[in-house]
Amino acid sequence: MPPRQHPADAEPATTRTAGERRPRLYAIDGLRLCAAVMVALHHFVGTYRVNQPHNKIWDRPVSHIMPSVFRVTSYGWIGVEIFFVISGFVICMSCWGRRPRDFFVSRVIRLYPAYWFAVVFTTGVLAALPAAWSRPSLRQVLFNLSMLQMGSNVGNVDGVYWTLWSELRFYLVFLLVVATGLTYRKVVVFCCVWGTLAALAPVSGFTALQLLADRDSTWYFIAGLALFLMHRFGPDLLLWGILALSWLMASDEIGRRVEHVEHVSSWRGAFVLFSLFLLAMVAIALGFTDRVQWKWLATAGSLTYPFYLMHYAAGTTAIHYLRDRADPRVLVAVLVAAVLLLSYLVHRVVERPLARWLKRGLTRTFDRLGAPPAPRAATRPATPPA
């Protein structure tokens, strides 16, 4: 195996050689699916909302129906933080050596096809069965199709869409680094600068700074970036320091999340769970899971995004209508399996074809921007015969 190039000497590669393929880390696909299922189970049977005496989902506290399951799934929300770390790792890996236009196209075709379907699907469910959740307005639905609704204080059709707003802001900020060509040094500097801004943002009073350096997600993305640099260039003291600081800052964010949002779980349990996940990501970054080459994990990973987008509003609505017709544990298991099956169909029938169409169209658009086409010749009406 050839020695790795020293990180400080690594120059940005603006093009990829023909036939070059990046090795797939199947273990990350597995972690991604586990995180998605954790979040779904949390939403179905682990939140404080479903543990209220007369909640709209189960109509009685879940801790009375499934006490053991409730205690475990109350920590499932940590799957969102796991998503953010994986996103930082995967985004840096996927755009290394690529042009900004390639980064933009890859994000559009990855995010929007499944999302558009999810908005339409969830809207249809809530319009037909509005007992658990209110029907979204037409204005709300149309604006949700842009994925920019939270920037305009328009409500989400499905509550899980809030994470997409954090992802979009990360892409916007990281695009500045991609535009200059990614190197070890530039990504490290970005982590340090963005992390400093995230630490200062809460006390700065500047709305724009708080928007672009959100402390609720920034440090998770930074952890993912540091882990990818370890994977590509090998670990060093600086990367370990960035990862350790991200871990420490995550302890504060997790504490605030438990205190203000997730009241049914403890800080200690959530932080231990996140720490164990971070250790798993370190193992992946350092190559300890390279022998995991189960191809089915790639398919499992591809289901994660549509599964996450479609599980919450539709799944809790199904529970509302079916809660008295089936054993609760069986109902939840069947719902998870049903959404996974639907996600597979969406991936094959909607996401992949629409992504190919969008990629062709956007590629042609950027080609025109690079070399504007000649203007069309003016057409004159035919001269009538004398």
C-alpha cells in the first residue's frame, strides 16, 4: 500500500481520473439505517408527547402500555445527532476533488426527489386523515417544496423537516471551502474558524452569525469532517483535538436538548449513547471496519433518507387509527417494516429516475453557464408573393 501524502502537501484535485471509484464504507450505511430506525421508534413510542395522559397518538401514556420499550426508545432522538456527524463525514468524502458545480448538483439530486415525494405523500395522508395532525394549508405545502420554509417562518408539513434546514446551512457554508479546492489544511482551518464562530454566536447577538454557525448542529458536522480527515490522511494530535472538542461541546448541546425538548430521557444516558456512536465512527475512520463488505448495506443506506422523511406524521397517524386493533408492539414493528418497504419503492421508482433527470438537466445548465450558447437567429415572417 503506497504511503499517504502528507496532509500539508495535499493539493486540491479539481477533476477525477476516468474510471476512478471511491471505496464505499458499508459500515456507515449500517449506522445510518440504525439511526433512522432509532428516531422512528422514538417518535412512535419514546417522546414525552406520546406519554401524556390524553395524547392524540395512543390516547394514554406509552409508559403504561410498553414501559420497557418506552425507557429504551426515549433515547432514540440521539439518532439525529448521529445523522449530523455522518453527514459531515460523507459530504467531505463525496466532494473531495470535485468542482463546486458537482457538489451543488450532487446535493440537489440527493435531497430533492425523495423530499418532494415525501411532502406530497404526507400532505395526502394528513388531508385524508387529519385526526392526529391538522391539515397543512396549500401555501404551506407549496412553500415546503422549496425546503426553505424554516427560513421564512413557515411551518413544516412534517416536523422532522427541521433537520434539513441545518443540513442546508452546512452545505452553504462548506461550499465556500469546496470552491477553493479541498485540502487537509483548508478543512482544518474551516473546522477551527466555524467552531469558534459557533462558540461565539450565542452571546454575539448577531442573527446572521447564529444562523450560519448554529451551535445545535455545527459541532456534530465538525466532528464528521475531522473523522473524514482521519480516514483520508490518518490521525494526528490536531484532529484528535478537534474531535475531542466537538465531543465536549456536544455534551452541552445534549444537555440543553434533554432539558428543553426531550424531557423523558437523562443527559447521562444520552451522552453515553452518543459517545459510543462516536467511538464506532472512529473505528470506521481508522479502518477497523474495512472488512465489512456486505453489499445489502448499501441498499439499506439508500432507504434511510426517504424513511426518515416519511415515517413521522404518516406513522403516528396510522397509530392513532389502529391503536385499538392490534397489539402495540406488533403495530409499531409492522409500521417500521411498512415504511421501509415504501422507502425502497420510492428509492427505486421515484428517487433514482428523477435524480437522473435532474442531473442531466443541471449538468446541461452549468455547461451553458461555462460556454454560453450562441443566440438564436431572428426569424422574419415570410414575404408574401407579389
